[in-house]
Amino acid sequence: MSDPKIEGFELEKGFRGMAKDTGSDQTMFKGVHWGKAMMWIFLLSDTFVFSCFLIAYMKGRASTPAEWPNPSEVFALDAFGVPVPLLLIALMTFVLITSSGTMALAVKYGYERNRKMCGYLILATALGGLTFVGMQAYEWSKLIHEGVRPWENPFGAAQFGSFFFMITGFHGTHVSIGVIFLFIYCYKVFAGHYEEGKRGWFTKMKGDYVEVEILGLYWHFVDLVWVFIFAFFYLW
Amino acid sequence: MEETKKKEQSGSTHKIGIYLWIWGLLFVLSFFSYLVDWYQFQGMLRWSLILFFMFLKAGLIMAFFMHLYWERYALVNVLLWPMTAIVCFVALMIAEGKYTLFSRLFYFFVGG
């Protein structure tokens, strides 16, 4: 996580450190766990997938002569008989940020070998993610009842539906997969697999709390993507 | 004992305060970006505020929750430079979108 030390090497920081790391003909990401580097590279590729979706949405919205549905009306929710714009989406945002925060703390407690705290915080993260998926299911069914389809909708430009279902659906899939893994890791932490050094996923290498950080990277990425979807799809 | 315990830790941890601060900031920034819609700001003001809060939130999550601020510079650069390709793609598609809209309007309403 910070200031890696390798015996026999003087690791420099900053730009000079990068130049030496890339030119040293050995390991490029010094002191970075291989699983963490792999997860980062996966997330980079996932960034490109989501970028393609959002750029397609931008292009579709910019090039249609039909009027684009007003998101703050389409996604309004009645609270005590008064329509509040984007109420559900705001709640979903806060739920996801909360779960991101608990995940960050879980990683911290994991490295401090505080097994119980780490386990409970991962459980809280999983429940937050589950709440998010539930709210999204509600949002989808509400819009489907109102007649939003991938090919048409009663609010405006026909492209709206296909972009909406594709982008939020792909993000929701990521959240669901994350929730499944959070529950599995929650079990593994409580069972003490990372204290005993039990072997990890599809590997003979010993498990370690760094795996919680790797899972955390994925979960924060899901939150990160939601930041962009919230800005471009719901607010723009 | 102290020695072995230190060796066991695969990464040094940070104070809990920094996580709570970032967490709080993310809540506040999300609330502000919601207010952008609540007060129905329009035009350039709306778009610049949305982008400002978005990049601030994304930066905080990546730097502190994902620990990028503390990572080796080599990893940071490998992750961030490919983003410039996305920026180029966005620029290209803005131009393309405008052209498509122009030709649609032209041929739908003026005729070929």
C-alpha cells in the first residue's frame, strides 16, 4: 500500500523512481502484490468498456433531432404525494458511497489484523450493495410499467431506453457480482482464512489480507463508475 | 515479537481519520451535485458544476479509497495515461455527433 521495501534495493520515489522501475529489466511494479496489479489492469480494461458505453450515449444523445427526455422528471419519485426529482437516484448514490466507505475501513482493519471489525464491515458493504441492487430493480420495474422500452418510450427520443437499460444494467451486473464476492470474502474473513494463510482462489499461494484490498479496489471501482453515470446520465 | 508482527503486515495502514474525512467529503460533494439538479441550474453553469463535482469525487475515490496516492509512481502512470485515449475518443465523437445531427436536420427538412 505504501513505501514498499525490497531488500538490497534502494527504491526511489516519484518520477526518478518510475524511470528506474520501468528500466530495471526485472519487476515493474515493485512492492505491488501481483493480484493487485492484475486487478488494476482489469479495472483499466473495464474503464474502457464503460467509457465506450458512455461515449455511445453521448453521441446518440447529441445526434438525435428528437427531444431528449428530461431525466429529473423521468426519474422523479413521489414522496408524500409530492414529486421529488431524482430522489431514488440520490438515495442510491448515498447508499453506494456509504458502502464504499465501509469497504475502505474494512481494508484498513484487515491490514491491522482486526478480524471481527474487518468481517463486519465487509458484511455492511455487502448489505449496502444489496440495497443498491434492490433499489435499481425497483427503478427498472417502475420505468418498464411506465412504458420505457429499449426501442421506445413515452417521454421523448427513442434511444433513451436502450442507453438507460444498457448502461445501468451493465453497472448493476457489476454491483451484483461484487455483492456475491463480498459475501464470500466476508465468510473467508470470519472463518480466519487470511490469518491461517489458507490457499486462495485457483492458486496454491497463501491467502492474505491483501485480498481484501483487491476486492476493495473492485468495489470502489463500481462506486467510481456510478459517479460518472450519475453525472452524465441522470444530471446532464 | 514486535519484529515478526511488523513483517507479517503486507502494507502499512493509514489513520482512520483520513478515511472518515474522504467519506464525509464524498457525501458533501454528492449532495452538492444533487443540488445542481434541485435548483435547476441550466447551460454552461450546470455542465461545469456537474463535471467539477464529478472529477473531484472520482479523484478522491481513486487517490484515497483505492490508495493510488500512496502507490508506486510507475503504477499510477500506467493507469492514468491510457485515459488520454478516452479523452481523444470523446473529442472525436463530439465532432461526429454534431456532423450527424447537422446532416439529419439537413436531409430530413431541407431534402437531398
